[in-house]
Amino acid sequence: MNDSQLPIPPRTTEQEDLTTAGQRKVNLIWEYTQAFIAIIVVMANMIAAVFNVFHSRDIDVPMILSSALFLIIGFYFSRTNHQAIGGTGRKANEDEEYRGR
């Protein structure tokens, strides 16, 4: 085995690795919870809209339902903003100075 094939030594302690693994598990639970809530709210809005179309009634969709839809969609798109990097560990842009929007 030559020097170019040797593994790189770890730069973290075992405890740091355990902490990061725990954070990843919590992140996954939170991601699945957010996905579940988003799907339920979007489905509720779509069902209400389709019901109104087929039954031709002047029933307004409750304001709380449509507000929840736009709130969830707004947060989803802001979370997926590629400039807002998240997750565990050091960020790629952590050393850069903030320049505003």
C-alpha cells in the first residue's frame, strides 16, 4: 500500500462523533414530522377546494386552513433556500463575512 491509499486520520473525538450522530437522528425525526404536517395541511386544503368545486356551494374555506397552507409553503421555500445552509457540524460558509441580501 503506498502513501496515497492510506486512510486519513479522524479529526474528531469519539464523543463528537456520537453527538453528531444523535443530532442527525433528531434532525431526521424533525424532518419527517415537518413532512407529515405539510402533507396533511396541503391535502386538507386540496380536499376543501375540490369539495367546493364539485358541490358548487359558496362555502368559504376556513381562513385558518388557507393561512396554514401559505405559512407552511412559505417556510418550506425559505428552508430550501440554498444560501441558508443547515445541518450538523461546521458550515461551508461559516468563515465568510455576512454581506446582506
